[in-house]
Amino acid sequence: MDFLERLIEAQRAKQTLVVLGVDPQLASGAAAGLPAGYTLARFCCEVVEACAPMVAAIKPQLAFFEARGLDGLRALTEVLRLARALGLVTIADAKRGDIGSTSAAYAEAFLGDGDFACDAVTVNPYLGSDALAPFVARVRAGRGLFVLVKTSNPSSGEFQDLAAPDRPLWEAVAARVHGWGGDFIGPSGFTPVGAVVGATYPEHARRARELMPNSVILVPGYGAQGASAGDAVIAARTDGLGAIVNASRSLMYAFAKSPELKPGEAAAAAASTMRRALNDALTAAGKTPPR
């Protein structure tokens, strides 16, 4: 079963839009790092296993593993191994994009069969079509990708909202995403060539659904970045499909607000609350939760 079929099946079986962002923060004055007494692998795996019944996929942020060197990469392979054993869809949050053999190597690393292989990967379209071609080619092997279209960060409009020349640059990228995915539309009406559109820009999300009617939209920005459940479900179809909503710190570090719970227990409770909030938002918008 390929990426898209597995994702939709998971959403329906669990009635969820939730994606767990596996972002083990580096210790600093503003972040907790790892819980006391936990290794990186134990912390991440405990949270992944506890949240598995509530989430459609996990999305490891590679930066937090790479920053920890070989130990971090070993932990990443453990997380991916556990996710596969649990039947979870995996999305590598790598934001890669280059040209020629370099881009092909990135596609092999994250969409091949090696240690870091995932079901899908986030990619940066800035270098153009030839940079994304090796990733799009992997769709034929059952993989997926999410192209950065309109990101959730505050300064995203600095470039993404520039006129290019008769519409914002992000809309031009969205149109290309629609074109790249056109050859791979399945029975569900969706293509494995998806997009990243932040919930922090709800009107952009509404427009993105119009421009990319067949793309699954990965929605960051819910929770710690301030977007509401109502904002996060704008990109979903009326049947609740077509959007998956990521949360990272608000799930992984839920134990900071519930010190009586283990990290996994706190994350599972937060994921359950998030799933319910998103489903309630779907209902309020006249849509139905996936089923």
C-alpha cells in the first residue's frame, strides 16, 4: 500500500487530522531539551508510541537529530523503526532541494530504502522543477512529498508574497504543485504531491485549497505558533480529508504542564485533546471528521 492510501486509511480509522511533529528541542533557556533521566531515543519513542492511536503520521524534524551528531542520527533510526512497527506513516521534515545528482541523493536518502527512509518528505521548490524531479519520480514507487508553498513563520511573506508578476510567488508555486501532481491523482481524488501551508495564514489556506484541489495539505502552525483549530481545518475537504495538522512542542512537551504525568502520557492526552478540537472545528465548519 502506498503513502497516500496509508495516510487516508489512518485518518479514517483513527478519525484524525493530527500529525505528531517529533521535535526534540535542544536544551536552552527557552526550551526544556530532554526530560530528566531520558535519552533522546527513549523520549522520542515513548511519545511516538503513546500518541500512535491518535495520529495519522509522525513528522521527525531532522535538524534536532542532526544537531546531536551520530547519537542523534541513531535515535532517528530508532524512531523510524518504531514508527514502521506501529504502522505509522512517516514524513521526514527535511526541507531538502538541490539540483542534479545532489537532489537525487536526497531523494534516495529519505524516499529510498535506507536508514532514514520515510513515506514522504518535505521539499523546498526554490531551485525549480529540476530540483524536485527526483522526488516526484519517487511517487511512482509509492512515496509522497510536501512542497513548501506558504509557510507558517512570521516573515514568510518577505519572499513568498512578492508579486510574480501578476500574483504572489506562493500562488505560482501552488500552481506548479498542482501541475506536478496531476499525473498521480488516485481514486480518492488526491495526489501524493502535497503542499505545506501554514495555519497562521487562514486566508492563504483557503486560496491554497482552490489552487491545489487534489493535494493533501500539511498544516503547521497549530498550537505553539498560535493558530486555532478553526484556522487549521480550513484546507480540509468537506469529508475531513485533504489536510493533516502538525503539532510538535505542544505535544512532545506537554509534560511540562502536567508534571505528574510521564512524557508519553502527557503527550497522548494532549494529542487526544487536539484530535477532538480539530474534529469539533470540522463540524463547526460544516465538514465531517474523517471516517
